[in-house]
Amino acid sequence: MKQKIKEITELSHLYGKNLDFVYLGGGNTSVKNEETLYIKPSGQSLAKIEAENFLAMDRKTIDKIFTLTMPDCSKTRESIVTSFLTSAVRPIGAGRPSVEAALHNMLKYTYVVHLHPVKVNGMTCAKDGAAFCRKHFPEALWVNYCDPGYTLACAVKKQLDDAEAKTKIQPQVIFLQNHGVFVASNSPDEIKSIYKNMIDTLDAVYDAAGIKKDVDLGPVPTDKVMTEAPALRAILGSEGNWGVVHCLGSAEPFGGALMPDSIVYGKALAYNGPLSAAKIKEFESKNGFMPKIIKIKDGGLYVAGADLNEVKNVEVCLVNSLQVERYAVAFGGVHFMEESQWMFIVNWESESYRKKMSDSGNKVGARLANRLCLVTGGAQGFGYGISDNLVKNGGIVIIADMNVKGAQEAAQKLCDEYGENRAIAVGVNISDEDSVKAMTEEVALLCGGLDLLVANAGVVRAGSVMEMTKKDWDFVTSINYVGYFLCVKHIAKLMKNQAVSRTGRWSDIVQINSKSGLEGSNKNGAYAGSKFGTIGLTQSFAKELVTSHIKVNSVCPGNYLDGPLWTDPERGLFVQYLKNGKVPGAKTLADVREFYEAKVPMHRGCLPSDVTKAVMYCVEQNYETGQAIPVTGGQVMLH
């Protein structure tokens, strides 16, 4: 069986990595001998499954499922079936098998590949799909829609038995209305050939009808996203997590429930109406769920989720459904699922389990619980260290930096360590208002809003007041002082639009200041002056923005002696201070470091983890704004 399991693994990868055949981890595969069925476990992606991941199941035990006396209650029935199938796993407890294991088991062929090809579902989700199937795929089995799991297995078994009794041959292809297709064979090459011929036949129909795969989501209404998206975050989310809202364009959403997978990830229905908390709550009350796909009247088309991963999944689901609707036109138009059918999927524990497995990277419950955090100057130094610690504590971080390539590399590094889409990058020059405005609009488009701005970007030009050039003075001021003002000006507008009720959840702005904002700094007047000034801004912004449910605080770190600001071999402060004689008697860079460590009662420099703890304090408490919090190891104390 080793070779056969290797072959089914290769087939799984071939189709699982192609969105034209499988999306969102759906579909499943299996291979069998007389005694054992090896099947993809529930929640495992076809694209990523390896040979050792297939679950071994005793075939005789699976067969007994059709001898059980089942209750009328579908929920109880499916619970019994799930437990029964799990008992067939060998060794017991090794994993949870696919809900369609019984269907795979009844097919007499060695290899079974069940997929949801978008072109095939153009036919299976169409009004005249069955008629086309009978004409063009006469040897295939067409099964009208029924609830997946045990109900579907029983329906397929009866039709398979009837077909085999007539022709003495069990069908190799099963089309499931509003679901997908099963292909079975004793040869992997024949599996490929059957799928190719199937797609070629359908392509000819679509080409003749002039139907193309691509869907037009319409132009993005940029002028409306800044108001619509943040309001949707607050309306759709909970106190614990406002989630992510992403604008795709302005087109109409899908027209109804099409397939189980689209219901699991994108819900059965889309909201299509005004931007109204009352109307959206009414939608939830009527249908039993908040929408994941939202079209605002005369506004944007949005997808929503707890984090960026879920939003991307919903987007895939939406695009796939729109493609299926386009293809279905070739077969008499779309056949939508009935309410009782999609309600079964909404409440089905097996699909809830599969989605739970796919959402295993979701950080709800962590300290920052998927809060959207933007860190300016996040590509390196304190900024990167803070970003790292925010993600570690459950945040989703947007690294904003003038060094776009560095920001992208930093975001990728965080994703590699903490999971896909835990960090993204945007470019910005915080001293340029147009750049800050564009960054804010990009954040609104990608994420819908922002929970935390960490205004970290800053620069230093040390030197005597008698020698410093105005150019250097202006450079420090334009970044540290003016840049902070510009970021707050534009991002506060975005945050304000999240405060739909003006109660409950707060947004936060935390400026990374310095101990030099609490006391003067010798031969460093431009830097200290900018930092003193920004504490004044923090206090002023705090008084104004509290009515928009935004808290504003500053954190004043001691020296990050291990960061690039200090250690850069050309522009670092160790080099600058040694050259300009700021440290009396210093002969080496080590002398300069020891001089600054000796100033700290705890005898070390400040670390990003120290600063992040103060940032999270600002976020977690709801009764503090306008403060400057020292994190200096005792070097500077409040008085």
C-alpha cells in the first residue's frame, strides 16, 4: 500500500493546489485495499496532506453503518454517525475521518478523488444541470441534493446499487447537485483522464456561450471606504474582537446559497442593504448569523472575518460563488439551495469542526485578541521588536515604514514565525501628509480600521546647539514632531468611525517617546525638544479624542542599547557620541556603552519587550489617557 498511498498523496497535491478544482481545503481523497480504507482526515488540506496523514479505517466496521437503526432527528443521527466512523479508525483515536468516509468505502475502486471544481459546479448548481449530465455524461450518476453525511451516503448507495444492477458495472463518476463530483478508478492516470475529459466537455459549452471565468468586482469606492469599513467592523464584531473588514469593489454579492463549502466559510446569504446597525442586526436575528459578505447600498462590497486569514477565505468563497453563478447561465440559470438545506449546513457540527480546524491559528483569547496594530518605523529596531511582541501576544501587525522592502521582509519574518497573515507591510513617509493619508486609506481598504497605532518612527541627530545645522534640526522635527501629528490626524479619523455607539471598545494611540521627553539631553537638543513637544501633543490629543472613544498615551523608554539606533557602525549613537565627545574620557565604543549602562539602576538597556508591556497596559486599561509612562529601568523617575 505504500506506493498507492504515495500516489493518492500526489493526486491530492495535484488538485488541492489548484483553485479551479478545490478551494478552502474542501474535497477529499482516499485509497483502499480489501481490509483498509486510507482517507484524508477532517480539517486537513488536500494541498498540504502527506502520506502519513491519511487515516486508516477498518472497512468492515464502516460497512456496518448501514445496518444501524437511526433516529429521525438529523442532529442526533449525524452525531451517531460521527462517533461510529471515528470508532473505525485504526488505531482508535488516531484522528477524525472525513464525514464522507462511508461514501468512499462503498465505491469498489482503489482510488477516489472528490473535488469541487468551479466549472463542474457551474453545472451541478444549475437548473438544467441534471439534463445536461444525462446527455453528455451518460455513464455518470447524478444525485439530487440531499444533506451531506449519512443522508447523502444512503442516497448514493441506493443509486449505485440500482445502477450496478442494471449495467453490472458500478459508475466511476458521481455528480452531486450543489456540491461537487466524485471520481473513482483503479488507476491514478485514469482519474486524471476522467477529470480532463470532464473539464474539456464543459469548457466547450462555456466557450460556445461566451462565458469567461473572471468576475468583475467593480471599482473600489475609495471615498466611502474610510467611513463604511470602520463602521462595519464595529457593527459586525464583538467587544472581544472587531475583526477585519476588507473592501473588494462595488459589485453585487452572490444571489443565494450554492454549496456546503461556500456556506461554511462565507455563510449562506450575503447582506445587501444600507449601512445600518439596526438593519444588519435584523439580518442576524432573521437568519441566525452575522453576514460575512456585505454589500452596502450605493457603496462597497466587503468581506469580513475574525482575522486576515478568515477574510481571505471569505474572499475566495465569494469569487468562487460568483464564478459558479456565471457558468450556471449556460445550463438554464442558477439553482440555489433551499433554506432547510443551507440551515442544516449552518448548524452541522461536522462542518463546524472542519472550520474550527482551519481556523486553528486564530488568536481570539490572546491578550491582544486579533487587534489590528499599526507600528510606524516597524521595519527595524524598537519598531520591529515591538511588532514582534504584539504578534506574539495575539495582535495582527501592519508594519509601516519608509523602507518598504525592509517592512515587507520584517512582515514575512513574523508570518514565518507566528503564522500566515499575522503581519503585513505598507509604505509611508510620516513627514509627508499625502503619504500618511494614502497609508491610512490603504489600511481602511485592507483591514477596515485600526485598534492600535504605535507611533514609533523617530530619528536622532545629536550635536551641540552651537554646531547643529538647521537642516538636521528640521529633519528631526519633521519626523518626530510633525510626523506624529500627521499620523494622529489621519488615523484618528479612521478610529473615530469605528466608535459607532461611543461606548464599550476603545481605540488606542500610543506614541513611543523617550526618557529624553522627560528630562533634557546634553548635546541632543533637537531630539529632546521634539520628544518634550510630542508629550504636549499627546496630552492635547487625549483631551480632544476621548469623545471619539480614542485613548492617547506616550511610553518613554530608556536607551535600547542593543538596537540599530545605537549600534549602527556608521550612524549609530555609540559612534556619534564617541565622535562628538559627549561621553567624557571615552576612548572606545565599549566605554560609551558602559557609561550609559551605569546610568541605569538595573544596569542594562531597555528592550522592546519592556516597551511592549507598557503599550499593552495602555490598551488594556480603560481609565487612563494623556499619560507619559517611563520605562527606563529607574534611570528617570516621575516627580
